[in-house]
Amino acid sequence: MNKGIGITLAAFLVAGALGAGYWLGAKGTGGQVKPAAQAAAGVAPAQQERKILFYRNPMGLPDTSTTPKKDSMGMDYIPVYEGEEEAGRQVRVSPEKIQKLGVRTEIASLRDLTRIVHAVGRVEADERLSYTIAPKFEGWIEKLHVNTTGQPVRRGQPLLEVYSPELVSAQKEYAIAAQGRQDLRNAGPEAQAGMQQLAEASLTRLKNWDISDDQLRALSTGGEARRTLTLRSPVNGVVIEKKAVQGMRFNPGDVLYQIVDVSSVWIIADLFEQDLALVKPGQTARVKVNAYPGREFSAKVTYVYPTLNAPTRTVPVRLELANPGGLLKPAMYADIELAAPGRGKVLTVPTSAVIFGGTRQTVLVELAEGRFEPREVKLGMQGKDYVEVLEGVGEGEKVVVSANFLIDSESNLKAAVSGFGGQDLPPPLKKGGEGGFSAQQNPPQPPFDKGGSTQPVPRRGDH
């Protein structure tokens, strides 16, 4: 008994010493216990309660509330604490990730926006520079000087020589009248007047047959009728049609040659109906053809045709351009870019900044460094590299022009996850079926009947 009493007394003395030491330590620190002592005593510090600013819609809709409530589907609104004032779809991207993704931004600014209208056309010969060689008298072709289609010709170059009995007779009449006028210089006025009228009538007849002045001058000087007449090219150009054959007979009005001056050509472009209001005569256009890659030609709109092609819903537009080297050939296809004038300075963003999502368009705005927000925008006139913004973005704001699809997808994922009311995602699959089901194993499903009911089908032996 004495031994047990001694052990008990020793325990009381140790406890008293510990209590005295604790009292002295608390007294030395002003009566407050240090956290270490608190931890030794097994007491955890009280956590500071976060302040709730408002409650937002669990489905990501732009709806907030100052008090807790439920949406139309019975889901609780999600509290937003102080320091979490970001909207549901705003995302933060670390500087390392920004550099890895190659994110670039550009400031939305005012600029003169020019819309580019694209069209496809074909090169055609200028109808005003097309000529036909069609004699006005009957005759035969004695000799051909130009005997191939596509042969270039110069103005005044001989094309062919023809024989015509009517032409020979008209020449003889003119020669006789010219000689008689010389012989009757000393005759009376009436005789001279009659011979003068005969000479003028013969000369007019030859001129009506398109006999050149040089040939008429040679005829009046020599006084002899020539058996053949040389027909010459009236213009510099290319023979695009040749029907003349040596020795053939032709009638008045038969086309023997067709010559086109290709120093200037037309382009007939097919303009879509919705772009018709943007094109007017006098506008300049850039023309490209496949035959000369990297080379551009300058053309001018001269006429907008008054008819519309119903099957293609296009309107023909005529452009003119110089073709000094004859590089552009009729029937070539051409790509046309027409610059439609703008309405002055408008707010624009780069076209690459717009994410087209079917019925709506979105841009990503950089609110701060590494902080981005998707915004729905309303677009206006479309330019070549920039597009007009009517609503959604203000002047001076930075928009993402590269890697915006990756950031937008992360924003959509964040909004989708937050739409579940902040519920945790299911735990990841583990190997061997521990704590879940493996990738090759399906979770057990209750049997279903053939009608699709979710009630379990009774098994054999069940009652």
C-alpha cells in the first residue's frame, strides 16, 4: 500500500510541475498562448469565414441574386466569394501557357474599312475594236497575202487581191470622166458641168466600195483601170476569223476576214446579286489570271448590265483594261477583286479574332494580363483583313487574334462544369478495378425488359 501511495504522489507532483511551467509561460507572453502551445494542446486555429458577394445562375446565364435561391429547374444558385468576382466563362491563363500557345492580341481601333468584292470573269475582245473585211461588190479572190487565223496584222497591210468586173467598169468610167473633163476645158459651161457630174458620180461610186484614197489618186493620175484591187487591214490587230480562200467567189457583204485590236480588252465578270449595290462604274479592280501567277492587272468598271442571270443569280459587269503586250487572250478566265468604298472610320477588329459559331460570333477580350473573357459581337461590313464591330467590343480593348480557339474551348468547358452547380467530377478510373471500374470493365447494369422499362426482370426462381 505504501508503494502505491508513493507512485500516486509522484504523478501528482509531475502534473503540478507541468501546470506551473505552463502558467509561467503564459504569464511571460502577456497571458496569451502561442500557436505552438495551442497545437501541443490539440486545439486547431479557427478558419476565417469568407464573404459571399452574390449568387450566380448555375447554368451560366447572366443572372445573379443577392440572396440564395433556386432556378426554374430547382438547382441552387452558386455563391461567389470575395476575390472570385469573375464571370462564369472568364478564364485565367498562366504566362507560361500563353507563351506556349502563342497567344497574340491586337487593339480594336477605328479605321477606314474597304470591302473587297470577289468575282470571276472571262476576257473578251473589245467590240468597238473589232473589224470585218466584207467587200461591197461581187468578185473573185486572186491572191491571199494573209492566209492563217491568228496572224497579227498592221494597219494598211495587204490582206488579199480581188478581181471584180463591176470594179473595172467603175474605174473605166471614172478614168473616162476625168479625161473628158480635161478635154472640155475650153468647151461651154454646160458641157463642162455635165462632164464634172459624171466624174464625181464615178468617184463617189468607187468611194462607196471602200476604195482607198491612195488607189483613187493612182487611178486618176495613171488613167488606166487596174484588173485587181488590193484590200488592206484597217487596224493593228489579230485575225480571229478567216473565210477567204484563194480562187473563191464572193458576193457583196460576205465576211472574208475578222480582225480584232487586242491592245485593249474587256472582262465580263459575273457579280453576285448581294454585291450589286457595292459596284458602280468608274471603280478600279485588280485582275489576276492563271497564266501569269503573281502578276496583277488594273481594270476599270465601265458598265453594269441591266439584266440578271436567273439560274446563277449574277449580274454581268464589264471592265476595261489595257493590254499593250497582248498578254491577255480572249476566252481566258480571270479573278477580279473590286474595292468597295467604305463609310469612313469604323470600329474594327482583325478577322482572325472572330470565332464564327453558326448563329453567333464571338471574340476573346483580354481584361488583364492572363485573364480573358469571351464576348458575343455583332458584325458589320467585312473587309479583307478586318471586320466592322457594331456591338460587343469597345475602342481600345485588346482582342485575341491567335490561339483564340483554344482559350474559347477552355472557357466553354469551365462554363459547362460550373453549370452542374459546382459538383465534383467522378473519380478517375483505377487499374484492377480498385475503387471503381477499369477502362475495359463496364459497371453492372440492372437487366431491362424488351420494352425499355427500367424495372428489373424477375429471374428464374424469384418469387
